[in-house]
Amino acid sequence: MKDTDSDLQLFALDDSLAFGERIGAHLGLPLSPHEEREFEDAEHKARPLVNVRGKDVFVVHSLYGDGRQSGNDKLCRLLFFIGALKDASAARVTAVVPYLAYARKDRKTKPRDPVTTRYVAALFEAVGTDAVLTMDVHNLAAYQNAFRICTENLEANKLFVNYFLPLLRDSETVVVAPDAGGIKRAERFRQLLSHQLDKPVGAAFAEKYRSGGVVSGELLVGEVRGKIAVIVDDLISTGNTLVRTARACRAQGATTVYAAASHGLFTVDAPEVLAGDAIDRFAVTDTVPPFRLEEGAARQKLALLSSAGLFAEAIQRMHGGGSLTALAEF
């Protein structure tokens, strides 16, 4: 990209610095300097080191937990930095949050349950955030309804379609949703894939129940026999949902099973779960670095796809008043 407007400023907090630099490279825009300072009692502060008055500011920070900072820590740092930017008279501040923490807790499932997605939205609004840009939030409707400010959500489908196309051209393919809640997400991927392959692609979905952290359900609806199955989900956490669905596909005669998920958290025993023979290969984007997948069988199956160009295009369009809708199409 070229001719980036001088009113556009891009920051990335320290733990998302590499991701922010990749976005900046696509924009042809260096990251604006900032300071993050730690105090003896574990408090901290962050401030911009350049004038932001009247500027259109984008701040990159992905809210996954790692060995250094929890999702809570990263959320707090992002909120405080946005507040500092608004106090410094930035004209507009957009939080670029590739992975949004607490997006899965979007409804009450137990008595007196919190609806944490809504509380997080209120925190962003409280510090003066003007807009939030994410990728493949868990429940798009819940995300959009939780915020009263502008919300934009990118889809990784084009990245996945481009990756899987060479693997699927000569075979019959079926796209599988791992649960009923993911049918719409899988259907959007299926339509794009069918368009690019220029041939029909089947659809299927698996049964899934979750209670007290235990996942159950074995039913698979749809024809997978003799076909390559591509399971599509928003994230991989423990890997159990994907593997359970993959085994159901193989039991019904699928010849090969691939998987795609926008966010790869790979928590708990995910490296061991994914190392088995249920899934042949899986693709995730770089919204969360796959730091929990050490070298081994699971890591060898992994394809890590860059989403920086997609975020850069979205930022360019938001800054210029363009539409983001077309980014989901070829």
C-alpha cells in the first residue's frame, strides 16, 4: 500500500509489537513510538511519545494470555493506553484487537452467570474508544450487540480458501461445522470455496453439547463418505472439539480431514490431542502466536497464515471512509 495519510498513526503495544510491525509494513507506515513503564509494585503506565492531537489513531494489541501477561493484563494495558491517547486529544482511536478476550462468554448458561462480553465492551467505551476492529469473534451478533460504539469484524475465510485450494482441486470436498452454532461461519467458507473451485462443495455439521466443561455428542449430519472433510471453527483451544468432529468424519468414511480455525490458543493438552491421526493438517492465522505448540507431530501439521495484510487493508479503508464488507469476498 502507498500514500498513507499523515493523519493516520499506528501504535502497537509491546506484546503485539511484531504483529503491529507486519501491519505497518503492508501500510508502508512505521509504528509510532510509545513508552511502557513498569513500577515496583507491578503497576504500569503507557503513553505515546509523539503528538496525536487531531490524529486518526489505531492501536494493535491481541488479548491472549501467555507466560508473561494474562489476557486481563493485556486488556488493562490497552484500555489505559487508549485513555491516554484520548486525553492527548486524538481525534479517533480504534482498538485493533486480532484476538478479543472474553468473546466466548456472551450469554448466561448457569444461574447468575456473568455476560462478560458486555462488561468488556463497557470498559472500552468508558475510556473513550471510538471503534474496535477484530477477527472472527466467537459470536458476531453478541459482539455487535454488546458494543454501542463502531464494531468491525474481519473474516479469515479468504486466507483459508487460498491455502486449501491446491489440496482440494482434484477431490470431492465437504465443509463441516463442529457444532450447530458454527454453521453460518462454515457456510460462508463453503460458499467462497465452491466459488473458487468452480464446483459444488458439500456441507455437514456435528452434534455438540457442553456442560460443566465436558463436551459430548457423536451425531454427524451430512454426507462425507469418499470426500475430503474440512472442519471450520473460530478457534482451537484444547483441540477436543476438532478431534471429536474429525473422528466422526472418519467413522462415516471421509478420506482425509483438514481443519481451519482463526485463532490457535492450543491450551492444556492440545499438542497431544492434535498429534493423533484424526486430523491430517490444520491451519490457523497469526492472531495468536502458536507458542504452546513445540516441535513435534502437532506442529508439523500446522500451517500458520498471516492476517497482517487483511488488517492493514481494513485500517486503510476505515481511515479513508471505505467499506470493509468487500474484504470478505474475492
